[in-house]
Amino acid sequence: QVQLVESGGGLVQAGGSLRLSCAASVRTFSTYAMGWFRQAPGKEREFVAAISRGGIMTYYADVVKGRFTISRDNAKNTVYLQMNSLQPEDTAVYYCAARATSYSNTVYSTTREYVYWGQGTQVTVSS
């Protein structure tokens, strides 16, 4: 069983930045591909960013490309989401997700491809 705990959410003005962290309680973190998703009120959960288990490959939703950066530190069992130039439409609960994989450079971008989920952290961007 993998437990994921997100942190770093909060209230920020438009144009500001936040860095989310997701700590995983698993001994073999480097064998898990990771992703970030978000869900705004009344909307479906949507893909934000993904990273391969070794951190070599990354993939972003078009709406965040160039503003958000996903990274990971396998020594710390943690994945990060650096969010810059935040806009009110980025307001959502942000979720971290994980799945074990034997493929070193594969990323996953749909909710059904992930097995483990965190409880989410609220990000609110004021205009």
C-alpha cells in the first residue's frame, strides 16, 4: 500500500507562485510513475502533469505548459509541482497520484492509469 500526502497549497494572488509537495510512504519510490491532477468545484478531475519513475520524462496539460514544472527527488520519496503565473482558473483541489511501472521513461496522463491517490490540497488563486 502506498500513502501519498500532499502539502503546499494555499491562497495566492493572480500572477503568484506556489510549490506543491507530495510525500510517498513506500520503500521503492523510484519504481513509481507520478502525476498531478486537479479538480475544480463542479468539474471532473483533470490531468495537470506527470513524471516518469526516473524523472527523465515529463508531460504537461496544455493549459499549464510553460507555467508549471513537475519534478521528483527519489531520495526523499517526494514529487513536486512548481506553479508559476497562477491564474484564478487554476483554483482547484490538487491531487498527487502514483502507479508502479516497469517502464523507466513512460508517463501516464489519465486518472484510470493511476492506482494510488493523495487526499488533495486546496489551491485558491484570487484575482
